[in-house]
Amino acid sequence: MHTRESKTRAFDLPRILFKRCASLFHQKKLDHDLDEEMRSHIDLATAENITLGMSPQQARTAALRSFGGLTQTRESYRIRRGLPFLDQLIRDLRFGLRQLHRSPGFALTAILTLALGLGANTAIFSLINSLVLRPLPVPHAEQLAMVVYHRSDFHDSGGHFSGPMFRALEKRHDVFQDVAADWGDLFQVRGTSGSMEVPGALVSGQLFRELQTPPLLGRYLTPMDDRPGSPNGFNAVISESFWNSWFNRAPNVIGSKLIIANTPFTVVGVMPRQFIGARSDRRPNIYVPLAAEPILSAPYAMLEVEGAMWLQILARRKPGVSLEQANAALRAETGQILNESITSVFSLKLERDNHYQLGAEPASNGLSYLREAFEKPLSVIFALCGLMLLLACLNLASLLMARAAARERELATRLAIGATRSRLIQQLMIESLLISVLGTAAGLALTPIVSRSLAALLISNNRVAHIDTTLDMQVFIFAALMSLLASVLIGLIPALRATSGDLNQQIKNGSQTRSASDRRRLLPRILMASEVALALMLVVGAGLLSASLTRLYRTGLGFEPKGLVQLELDMDKQSLEGGALIRWYRDFADGLSHQPGVNGVTFAAYQPIGGGTEIQVIKTPVSNGNQDIHLNHVAPNFFSTLRIPLLEGRDFLWQDTRTSGAKIILNQSAAKALFPGRNAVGQSVPLQRDKNTSFEVIGVVADARFDSIREPAAPTAYMPLTVDDRKKFSYTALVRINGSAAPFAVAVRNLATRMAPDIPAPAMTTMSSVLDNSITSERMMAMLSVFFAACALLVTAIGLYGTLAYATARRTSEIGIRMALGAQRIQVVALVFRENAWVATCGSITGLIAALFASRVLSSFLYGTSVRDPWVLVGSVIALVLVASAASLIPAMRAARIEPMEALRNE
């Protein structure tokens, strides 16, 4: 019997839940039916009482008394027929929306405040998600590992390997299913309108099998394709987007030819749109075998060079093999791999002396150089975003607390007539949840715009890099969690405080007066002081980062970047070489110099700031041992075009060739290092790289920073372009122009097409943008910190103004009495102004102390700026005091305009 009853109840439960859910959509009809039923009961009881001899009035009163409370009965039936919690939630949501509608100014301020905090956090999180958290869109990405190495002379692990070392690792399948290498570059692809640069990737034969993504058409590359000297040429796989743009989605694309670097490649497959390769920071359109690298990189093939560390290696662990087991296996095989891949006895001994060890690190999110470059700056920005969100929540908590204080009589009356405290807290929390949800929605609407703008800033002028900032499930989950956290932070304390206290006192005092004990409460002041402290921390951080960026820009570079543009020439795949190529450079310089607005033309193997360098160990009879000297090949007029002062001697000439005698120019640092205490002009500099050729020093120039803005100028030796013995060499043209660069860009493109139709159009970049890109992290941090600081000051001003305005409104009668008794308006202004003055003072002191400790995190990002910079600290405090004063002055002046008789009459 008991079992049968249990089954019956189990069977009835879904039916009961269904009926209760259905009742939510027929509330009015059910309420009408309930009212009719209660009315009939009362009418019958009234008629029965009349038959007992009562008057109609007495009969109805007795019927109502016997029936019980109509409202309580109605609520009881509503609870039984529906879902009480859901019903209450819906009513609370409606009530909350009405409350926000009644105060549109407060609602808009609250929503926009949260949208700033939550939108900024979500935008930065989407970047971090793209660079650090999002896994590659491949099956079982958690099995992927990146092969790295550790050396005793390196603090961090290294992740780049030579071709021979990769080939030695590629054979290891004891703990790995597949081992693959990847390298991205721009490929020169010949189209109908000439050569174009297309993002591509050199991949080893096991990569596609490792990533386990089937092709959309045809097949992917295999180890058979990754073999040098194939009689049928090399094969290639293209992306779906390239299939759309280049082949117009032709179904017969398999077997088509692509001319890459003047070499035909056969298309054997098309990969689907979601496939992005082994790297999360690039989107290759063409994948070719690693064995084709000597063709694509000619004449500078790196595949077989032992000292060229350029490949990153991604491996897939076998099922059941842990990362620790993979590390142990790699450590055990390190010696054998070194023996197989390094033939130089000196290099092999060097690696062993430095305790070279192979290892593996998790790589579920693929390979990325952007991750290493921007992970730390983005973490700092994310922390600043967290402070901004906390500041916004404290601001709204203060405003809600002041707003709830103005509703004390309403809340106390509801408590007095039977509402429970938990019920009112739930209702107030629903209001804060509504604000949080609306703020999150507004923030999410802004997130794609902000995140795309930041991504464009991070990879500006990088034609290969890509950051995918699309909003995925992880971003939405993060936004939902932040919204829930914000609703608790902004609503819980005001709700608890608003429903506490003496009901009789609150009903008697109402909303226009405040007791002395209420004025002495510390919680609202603590919240506002904390808000001021957080704002000061953000302002100090913005001041430090801005001061550092300003000092970076003011750093003496040693050359004049304004008006200087650089043209990247890719001469590897054209037919000229040697002396003929030098003559082409001279003719091209002559053609450029005749363009309107051109004041100087030159060439350099390594362009200023971020262009790389070559370092040679040089020793002279008078130098203090071996000296590391940076080498650069440059053309005549290099120093005059860049406006680097020539201190002694002369500049290079096009006639300075090896036959006329090898010449060299030193900068001041190199001259002091190689010839201390002597005049370097006329001295000889031996270079081992040139078969111990001695170069005559013909000039000394001022130091110029070429490697980095942050680093001082390195000892540098300049050699003439005319002595470059390479058959083909690509130089960067440096041109100084007046006026706009746009007309010059068109002229350069036409000139290059006419003089060298086989090369891609030169990419032109202004030196100012090169400088900006070299300090992208610093610019991003400074820009965002200034934005957050401005938002923090605005939010703090709103909080101080709103809280004081609410408090002043509740003191209307008190102020009226004071003025009726003779208080002057200036005294009233000072009285109200003091409400925020000590809050701002305490918050500033606390924030200054906290900022001194927290700013240590920024020390590694600062240039020429101390974390205790007095100008920044004093300026931040003054800015905050001015904002707090402005926010406090308006309510104070409004209070001084109160008419005593009007205030007393209203009370």
C-alpha cells in the first residue's frame, strides 16, 4: 500500500507542477474566479446570519469575521495554486522596474556606472581569453604540449629550435603521438595583378594529423609531402576564406597551381573555416610543407642551419601519458637529441656546460608570441579594471544606501503591517540585481567595440598577427559572474541597513529628518572614504604610467623621427643580384629623391627601432679586450637623412667599394670602446666575418638608439651598402619628406612597379608609428589607466554628490530651523560641505598609503619614473580634492538657498 501511494504521488508531482506553471499565465482569470467564490461564501454566510435575526450590517460583519482576512485567504490560495517563489520574483521584478522608472536619473547613472566597470572588465577579459585561456578549436586540445628547453644561463624557458633539432625531435614517439613544427610568414603569391603578400605557414608533415581536423575538400599535408626534392614539386593546403577570395569557391580547386616565391605549388586540400592551425595569434591562408623553406626563404634558407633558432614545436601526448611523464622522457633523451642535431664541438660543449634540458609545457591554447609579449601588461590592466569595478560597486552601494534612507518610512510601514525583513531584503536585492543586469547588458554591448580597438592597438602594423576577440561562452560566463557579484556588492549592505533599526522611530521621524545617532553612523562614510581611496589609487597609477610614457617619448633618440618614413623592400625573389642590385638601389634612390617634398633618401639593412641587429665581437690593439659591437650596412646620406650628427670625418659615398678600400664609421660609444683615449678616424678595425679584413675608420657619428627606446645607444659600427657580399639583399629605404605621406605613397608604388615589377609593393610606415608600435604595451597601459582614472574621478564625484544630496534633502527641516534661528548662508554651506570634507581627507590619506604599496607592481613597467614620484602623488591628491570639492559644493549651495518658513511648513 505504501509503495502504491508513493508511486501515485510521484505520478501526480509532474501534473501538479504543470498546473502550477500554467496558472502563471491565467492570473487575472483565476483571481476573478477566486473573488467570485469568496463573495458567494460571504453572501451565503450573510444570508444565514440574517435568518438568525441579525441586521444586514451585523450579518455581513459576522460573515467576514468568520471567514477570516480576505487578503490573507487570497494570498494563501495564490500560494497553493502557483509557484510562490517565482510569483514573488516576478512581482519583485515589476516593482523594481517601477522604482527605476520613478527615478530615471538615478537609474541611468547606476546603469552607466556599472556599464563602465563591467564593460571594461569584460573587454580586457575577452583579450586575455583570446591570448591565454581559449583552447585551440581541435579535438582533445588538452593533450597538446609545447616543447621547450631550459638552460642555467636563462631565467625563463626557451621555445625556439633549429631545423636539425626539430628533425631529431620529430622521430620521438615514445610519449608523443605526433611532433610538429610551425612558422608563420607572408608568402609572395603571384596573382593576375602582380605579386601579393598572403599570410601563410610553414608546417611539418605531422601537424594536420596532430590537430585532428578533417579537410573541407581534398586532403591535408602528410609526412610524405614534407620531403625535400620531390619530383612533382611541393603541395599546399589553403584555408576556406582563401578558397573564397582567390578561387571564388571553385569546386575543382584541388589540383590548381599557386605560384609562391616564383615556384608552383599544387593545392591538395581546403581546410574548414574553424581551423586556424597551431597558433592562436595568426590566421594563415596557405599551408606549405616545412621542406619548402629553402625555396620560400631563398637566398637565406634556415632549415639546415644549426644556429638558427626559429621553429616552435607542438606535440600531442599519447592517451594516458601525463605532462610529467613527457617531461621525464624529454629530459632523458636530451643528450641523444643534442648529439644528433649539433655537429659543432664548441656549440655542443656550450649547451652541456649550460645544462641544456628539454621539457614540455601545456599548450591547449596553441602557440603564440603575443601571449608572451602582452600577458603581464594585460594582467595589470585587468587588475585596474577590477579596482574600477569595485569603485563602481561602492559608489552604487553608497547611493542605494542614501536612497534607502530616504525610503525609511515606507519600509518601516511595510514591516509594521506584517512584511518580513527577509521579504524586504529580497525585494531590495532584486532592485540591485536589475541594475546589475542592465549594466551588464550595456557593458556587453560596448565590449566588442572596446576589445577590437585594443586588439588593433596591440597588433598595429603587424600584418601577420591576429587576435580573435569574439564573445564566446567563457566571456558570457565571466560577465554573468561579475554581474552577480556586482549585484551582491551594491545591494546587500544597503538592504540590510535599510531594514534594521527602530520601526517606531523611523515612522515618527520620516524621511525629512535624521536623528543624531543616524548622523553618527560610520558605515556610509566608510564606504565613501573607501571609494575615494580606490579612486586615488587609480589616479596615482595613471599618473605614474603617463609620466613614464612621456619620459619615453622625450628620450633622446639620437635621430629625428618626425618627417621620416621607411619603405620595406623585398628583393629576395627578383632577378638582380650583386653589383647590379646595388646599381638598382642607387637608381631607386635617385628616383625617390626627385619626388615632390623629398629632402633625403638612404637605405639601411636594419632600420631604426625594432629592426634587429647583428653583433660582432671586435678587438683592437688598444681596446680593453673583446667588445660587442652592433653592425649595420647603410647607404650614403644615411646620417644626414636621419639627422644624426657627423662629429668627425666624412660620410659614405657610392664609390666606397672593396676595391677602393674597406671603410667603416663608428658611433661615439664604439669609438670609445675600440680606441679609448684616441682619435678613431684613420684607425683600422678588423672584422672576422669579412675574413679578417681591416676597415678604415673614416668618420665618427653621435650615438643613436636603434634597438629600443628603453635601452641606451649600443656601440655601433656602420659599413657601406656597397661592400655587402650577399648576392641578394633586401634593404629598407629611409626617406625624409615634407607634408602628407599619402601622395608620396602613391608615387612610391608607381616607381617600384615600374623599376621592379616582380616585387610586392613596398610597405610604407612613418617613423612616428614605428616608435608608437615599439612601446605598444606602455601606450596601452597609459591610455587605459588614464581612462580608468577619469572614470574613477567621475564616479567618485557622482557618489559624493548623490550621497550628500540625499543627506541634505533629509536635513531640510533642521537647516530651516538653523536659518530661522539666525544661521548665515555661508555657515550652512560650511556645515554641509564638512560632510564630505573629512570623508575625502580620510579617503585620500588611506588611498595614498595603499597606492605607495600597490604601485610597486608597476615598477617593472616604468621608465625613468619612481613609484614615489612626488609630482605624481601631489598632483593626484590635488585632482581628487578638486573633484570632491566640486561635487560637494553644489548640494551645499542648494542647502543654503532653503527658505526657513517653507522648510518648516513642508515638515
